[in-house]
Amino acid sequence: MRLMEWALRTRAYSPKVVMFQQLAPAIANDGKCEAFVHLGGDNIYCTVDELRNAVKQPPSNFRGDE
């Protein structure tokens, strides 16, 4: 917890946080989702059921397969 507080105080991650705050509304289906999960690729999940179904399916390829 102290490390996180230190990182926030020193603003070590501020540029990343600001970037994600700016990108989140555009990523979240133009504000249609109150909360969302992005697992990579083009898929964005707005509901728990969508996320559960996505996690049950194995990915088509793994990192390093290419």
C-alpha cells in the first residue's frame, strides 16, 4: 500500500492514468457501458455474462505462436 501511495504522490504513473482516462470513454462503446473489461484485441465486455463466456473460450492463439 505504501508503494502505491508513493507512486501516486510522485506522479510516476500520472501520464498513464491520464491516457487511460481519456481512452476509456471511447473504448467503452461510446459511453454505453458503466464499466467494461478489455482483454486485448477488439472485444470489449460490458456485462459479467459476456466476460464469463469470453473467459470460458480459449484464445485462438497464444503469445509467441506467431
